[in-house]
Amino acid sequence: MSPSEATLREPPPASAGDVRPIRFMTAGSLVATAVTVCTPVLVGFAENPPASRVRVVAESAILLAGATAGMWWAERHASRGVARLLVATLCILGGVVVAESDVNDWQSVMPLVSMAVLFGSTRWAVGLTVIYALEILVVRRDVPPHHLLETCGWFVAASTFVVAFSHVRQKERSAHAQLERLAADVERANQRLRQYAAEVEDLATTKERNRLSREIHDGLGHFFTVVHVQIEAAKAHLDRDPVVARECLARAQKLTHEGLSEVRRSVAVLRSAPTDQRSLWDAVASLVSECRASGLTSDLVVVGSPRPLSPPVEFALYRAVQEALTNVRRHAAASRVSVAMWYGEEALRLSVTDDGIGASRTDGGFGLLGLRERVQLVGGTVEIRTAVGRGFAIELQVPEQR
């Protein structure tokens, strides 16, 4: 997979279960509810009207079961709407207990005021307090006014404390849940960063592997091809013209040394380029001279004033010409090749054409693929024109990058 084909993949979104929901019915709150409901029933049992004692105990037991086990189940296994409906039902039952006990068990509805805050809102709890206060005024209307106001005052004061405490608890639980959500978000972000880092490393590895494959193909492939041509020429002239054969072998030996130097440069400094110590025109002229020395009629045409370009552009163009000329010697069966360079104001055009056998397709081979990749990496374009029996032409255009 090439770097252009690789994409960063988004990890799957986190599920709703990654963050725990807010729980108000914990072990501590269940015990507090049980104590708050049972204590006034037991303490005020003797003060309750004899005819209603059994009913008060039974109703208080139902209230206790609903406010503990019922709310625990509703919070964990039902929707919030069901929990609110259960709170509303318990509030009605609490009003019945207050009335049946002749207001002696008014403390038993304090857990209901708290639940109104936790599962509803503070306004719900205030409204419930007002309703219960009015009920106390109606039920105890026959007692002296100062006793009635005292009972009402104690109830309102207790309810105010419960509402304030429950509001603080609700905010604390909400803040805790928010912190858990933020922690989960941070963990997911870290997971995405770790995945992105791994994929970026894979992309860099793939890109470097492709770059090295191009270097091996374009560098060593070129030298081996030229050496092979020179050795074949030496073999052909060995018997009838030993002088020419020795010249061919000398050129092959020289190219072998240059190839070894290329290998050493690639191993020592992978970014070394043949255009580091000379201009692009001189480097291309050297490639054309090698073609000419192998017996292929070769010429170089330069239009405009040669000027230095950015090192990546010069290196990409040099390798493109090197690959094109190697292909001409290896596959084209051509007698002539021409290299032309046009220095424009904003771009450089370069073409390599031959009069060889041409080809029916241009999508095969690592050489042309590497050539395209090199030019595209510096923002250039590649156009190839060929047909069977009509030669081969490669034209490059690269924007100038100083």
C-alpha cells in the first residue's frame, strides 16, 4: 500500500456504557431512608389514633418498601420516567400516612422530598413541601394556632434542609458524572492519538520503503544496464577490434566503480543525490554522454537559461531522465534518443523521446511507476505518449521551487 492509498481510520465510537450513570439510591441513602421512615412510626405509635395505628404501620411499610427497594430497582432497571412516576406515587402515599397519623409521622415524608429533588427538580420539592404544609394546616386545624404554627415551622425547616442537602448532593453527583465523562473522552482521545501515531509510523515506513525501492531501481538498475551494454560491446569487438573492446571494458569498469560509489552513498547518506555537487544540466549531460558512448545516437537540447532549482526537484528530474534513458537502452531497440529541457518562468519542462519500437501500454513496470511517484512528490506531472512501432516519449513538467 502506497502512502497515497493509506488513510487514517477513525476508531469506533464509545458506547453509552463507557460512563457509569448517576446513582442516588446507594447503600447509605437506603439506610437513611429506612431510618427516617421507621423512626417516627415507632416513636409516634402511641400518639397515633387507635383506629388508625394498623393502617399507619401498613402504609408506612409500603412507603418504606417503595422508597428503598422500589426506587433502587427503578433507578437501575427502568427509565427515569418510571422512577419519577414511582416518586409521585410514593408522595401520594406519604400524604396518606401524614393524614392517618394525625401529622405525628410527618418526618417519614422527608425522603420523598429528597427524591423529588434528585429525580425531578428543586421546584418539584418546593411544591411538594407547600402541599404537605397545607395538608398539615388542614389536618391539624383544630389544635391551638401556636401549636399548629410550631408543627408547620418544624416541617418547613426540615424540608428546607432536606431540599438544600439534596440539591448539593445532586450537583456533586452530576459533577462526578461529568468528570467521568471527561475522563472517558480523554481516554478515547488518547486511544485515537495512539492509533494515529501507529498509522503515521506505518505511513512513514511505507513511504521510506517506496523511496528506497526507487533508489535501488533507478540507481543500481541504471549502472548495471550501462555496464551490461558496454560488456556486450566489448565481446562484439574482442576479436576484430581489441582497442575498441578495451575501451568498452574500461568504461564498464568506470561505471562499476561509480555504481559502487552510488551504493556507498545510499548506505551512508540515503538522501545523497547526483546533483549535489553539479548542476542539473551537467548531470543530465553526463547521462546523455553515457548513452552516446554505448553506441546510441544521443543529443541534448536546452531552451532558456539554466538556473538552480530546489534539490528535491533537481533530484527527481535527474532520476526521471536516468530511468527514461535506461529504458531506451534496455527495451526500445532505438537508434536515436533526444533529451530536451525548457526553462520557463514558473516551471521546467523536460522530455525524452526515442525512435524505437514503442509499446502498446504504459501501466507496467516498476521504473515508470517510480518515475511517476518521484515527479508527483515535487508537484509535477508526467505524460507518456507511445504506440507500437512509433517510438516512446516521456514529458515532465515541474513547477519551480526555489
